[in-house]
Amino acid sequence: MDFAVITVARSAFSRLKPTLQAIHNAQNHNLHLLVAGNHEDPKFGDTLSEISSNGFPICCQIKGSDEPAKSASVILEGVHS
């Protein structure tokens, strides 16, 4: 079973971490982690490295966009990767 999870901030990642760990460690489950928002901004810490160092593969980094259709396209691409 595939699970796509989007996280946009360190606080969200901290709350999601136990659930992400359970999905990541379960047999027959695939975690597709998409990161966006403050994870991309260095002033909020190096959260991309934090996510990777916890063993979670990042399948897609969603860059900020003023175009909703472009953001949706990037998300869809990440889910299908």
C-alpha cells in the first residue's frame, strides 16, 4: 500500500514522525514523502537534512509557486514517482 504524506514545517514533521516511522518500517507499505514550505527555507533550520537523517526518503521537494496548477503538477509528479 502506498502512502503519500506532505509536510510543510518542522512542527508538522515532528508530529508526523511516529506515523512516518511506522509506515516506513512496515512491510508492504511504501512511503512517498513530499516536503514543501518552511523545509525549503534555511532560516527555519536544515529540516531537509533532519528528515533524511531520520531515514525517510524524500520523493519530492515542492518549491513555492504562485501558480496553483504548477504546484499541483509537482505534487502529482511526486506521488507518482
